[in-house]
Amino acid sequence: MTSYTDKGEKHARGKFLRFDHITFWVGNAKQAASYYCNKLGFEPVAYQGLETGHRDVASHVVKQGKIIYVFSSALNPGNKEMGAHMEKHGDGVKDVAFTVQDCDSLVQKARERGAVILKEPYTLEDEHGRVKLAVLQTYGDTTHTLVERTEYNGAFIPGFQPPLYKDPILAKLPSGKLDFIDHVVGNQGDDEMVPVVEWYQRNLLFHRFWSVDDKQLKTEFSALRSIVVANYEETVKMPINEPAVGKHKSQIQEYVEYYGGAGVQHIAMNTSDIITAIRNLKDRGLEFMTVPDAYYQQLRENLKRSKVKITEDLDVLQELKILVDYDDNGYLLQIFTKPLQDRPTVFLEVIQRHNHQGFGAGNFKSLFEAIEVEQNARGNLILLKPDGVSESM
């Protein structure tokens, strides 16, 4: 594990402030938004579609704390761009948007460094104010929208209206207690991690924040490498993963194959009370990965030799299957959902930090083993020959 102190070059003008919203392209936006509201505690906040004069795409916007997800679907059979995306990737993240200062300056810098600008800066306006946006191409078919919200006080962005319907059952369900997006993880194919990291360093002036390699992150079966890039202020963190050779097909490789290339693997959502959050989310019917009780037996033994003091009840963490990672300065608590669609691609993480800015490297082995159980159930824990070619088990 490596942490980095060099933040690199700072933007002379403009900066990245935070994650703004994440857009999913899905087969049925109405149902996907309803799932996130019912299972995760989001609330519908905005809508765009036929009723608002938009004839091609319907978008449902949901929000919890500072987390905003947008679910978009094609309305017509002839939408080739969205149709091809759905055929290739299934339901998945199309765009990770950042709130920025001085969109024009950031786009100009990215253009000078060689980034592909899909949409030059443009302005949307309504009675609530103005928003400037631009769209950049990043890894795979994923994009980044830069959102400059200097004086906008509407629910989302101009062109969206209040939701058509709010499910009355939502008010009766326990809170998800999710506050903001902690980080967004992108999976890459073999040997594609470093070029993607360099893209962020070169075009967005992000810097390496944290990394780990396959000597540290491996089980008997699979391994991965990961480099986390962050903006200068370190309010936006983007782990970039790639598979490493193991005896079996890693879950990174499984993702890349089922997603049809590079894409967003998971979104981590920060909470200040993970125990209540996970109890409530499980009560709402959300499915999580699980780990064996032996993990907690080993954890108790290891903590006896650690300076860190876990304030939460370990028995409760074990009951809820929440993972613990720590160093001498602090610790984090985390848990991962199962994939949220039939393809084993996108899933979510819930994380709580106690003076610990890592990404759960100490838990990766346990997580890998839990995922490998799921992979085996899907028939995808495939034995690899020394040359990396798969053979049936």
C-alpha cells in the first residue's frame, strides 16, 4: 500500500469541488429509480420526459443527502446510441459528473492536454438560474460532465421538473442514512490501469492519492492492482482497478467481460452511522455480500496488538457482516452490496471513516473470497492456465 503526498500541479483557474451526480443508462428508468428509492432510501426529486416536452429520453432523478443519481432510458426504438450502450453493457453508469468552478478554464486545460471534449461548454437556464455544463470522454464508454452551478437554486438542473409521483410507502420506511459519494471505482482491462491514471493526471490535473498492487491484494485464486486518483483538494477520489494474473478469473475480469469493457464497478457512499444504515437497508430488503465468522475471530485477535480502538460493538459488526480496516491512526467500516442487476457488474459500497483515508486494502482478501463464492455460484470462477487462458473446472 502506498500513500502519496505530492498533489502535483494546481489549476491556475478553476477547480473540482465534489461529485455532482452520477447518471445510469438503464432499460427502464422508472423502475430503476423506484428500486433505489425503495431499497436504498432515496427520494425522487426531479423528472424529464414526455410530460416535460422531452421526446427522446426519460430521466428520473433521486437524491439522498448530497448523493444524486439520474436514471435515463430511451423513449423510442430508434435511439441507436442508448440502444447500443444497453446491448453492450446492460444497466450501468454512463456519466460521473463533478461540480466545478470555472468550467471554461477546466475544459480548455483538458483540451490542450489532449482530452476528447464531447460537448463544449454550454449553458442551460430556467426560472431558478443558470448552469454551465461540458462533457469529456474518459475510460471505456464512460463520460465526465463538468457542472458549474454558480447561481442555481432549482432541484437539479434546468429542463427538469418536479417528479410526477412520490410513492407514499417511502415515508414509512427507515432512513438509509447515506450522506455523500466517497469514491467511484473504475475497472479496466489488462494493462489499462496506468494509461487511465495518466489520463486523469494529464487532463484533469488529478494526482495519485493511494495505490496497492497484486502482491498485497490477492487470494489463492485472484488478485488486482489499484491506483486512486484525486483532485488537488482531495474531495473527489477515483480508484482505478485492473485484474492481475491469478489461478482463477478475478472479479475484475468478470466485470470487464460482462460489462463489455472498462466501466464504473462500484460507487461508495459515506455514512456517519453505518450500523443504523445497514440495519435499515437490510430491513428494506437490500442484499449485501457476506463474510465468514472466522473473519471476526481473526479481527479480534489482530486488534489486541493494535493501537486503534474500535468504538463500535464488534458483535454488532459481526452480526451485520460489516468489515473493518485500520492502521495506527484510525479505521474504516465498510460493506458491499451484491450486484444490483442480473449482470455481475455494478454494485454499491457503504463506508464510514474514523480518521482513515484508505480504501479497505486489509479487507480485500475477505471481500475477494466472498465474491469468489458468488462467482462460483454463477459458474464464473474459472481456472486459468499459466498463460492466462481459461479452462473449465
